[in-house]
Amino acid sequence: NIYNTDQSDGRLFFTQAEKEIDDPITSDAGHFQKGHMEFHHALSRIQIQIVKGSGYGTTGFTFDAGNIKLYNMPYTGAFNVETGAWSDISTKTITSIAKLSSETDAEGTYEAQVVPGYNFAGTATDNALEFTIGGNTYYVTNGQLKSALDGKTTVFTMEQGNRYIFTITVDRTLIKNITATIVDWNKVTADEFH
């Protein structure tokens, strides 16, 4: 019996030898046909790249609290494996995200994985991001992040499988510049042979 016929979208199909009516147990457990499997990420990834502006000298560019705060980020929910959809999403403030490099100052790349669904709204004045460097606290609004995304996308809600990269150049008393890029989070592929 073929439980899942060959799919036009490239999905694999599963086959198993027919069972005898009087023998409910078969020695053939079945198998997937030779093919190519592709897995997609269910989460979104947000990346913050902090760059030291010309307003800072050689010292004082260190985090006071050692972290970045991301406000109202989706962090938990119910994931439907069959449809790939999220529901019952809850939000919270993320108070610490991973630094991808080993430098001792604040400059570097920071990254967090979140549930998709965060909305970058152009009129929002709510703070989306906060960090303190050298005694100065910096706030980035939701609208500033959306403005940085303008021209890069027509969808301003974080989608699964995407990485949202924000590069923030910081001077001593202000944020000098914010740019954004959206890239695919690398898909995972595996070849399956029987």
C-alpha cells in the first residue's frame, strides 16, 4: 500500500508491502522512497549589530548591565506541525541575548530566536529595544525599526524562517544610524536513501 502518493511539490512518499489478511504483523516496516528532504525553521531570528560611532574614543564602550532588552517579543505559543502555523502566542521582554563574538566591549553581533509574529508598526512610539553603554541608555522604538526595514520588505511582521538584522551605530549621546536587512535563515536539507 502507498500511504502517501508521490507529491507534485517534491515531498517524499512512504511505501509498505501489503499485509496478508490473516497476518496482521508484517516483517516489512516500510520505508521512504529515495529522495531529498528539506526542513524549514519554525522560529524567527533577530540580530542586533552594534557599531561604535566616531563619538566614542578608545574607552567607555562597554555594557553597564551586559545585555540588550527586546520589548514585547513573542516567546511562546502552540505550533501546529501539520500546518506550520503558530497560535496562542505570548509576549515578554527578553532581557539577555547571546553575543556571537568574544570581544569585551559592546561592539559586536547579538542574536535571539523568537516566535514569529512581532509587528514592526511605523506609527508605534513604543520602545522595542534598550541597551546601556558607558552610562548612556539608548532606546530604539518600534517605528525606528520599521523605518529601517522600509524598502526591504512589504511585510512588517516577523515571519518564520527569516533573520532580521539591524545594524545600530551608536555615538556617545545618541543613536547615529539604524539599517536593516532581511535574509533567509538557512534551510536544513538532508538526503535520504533506502
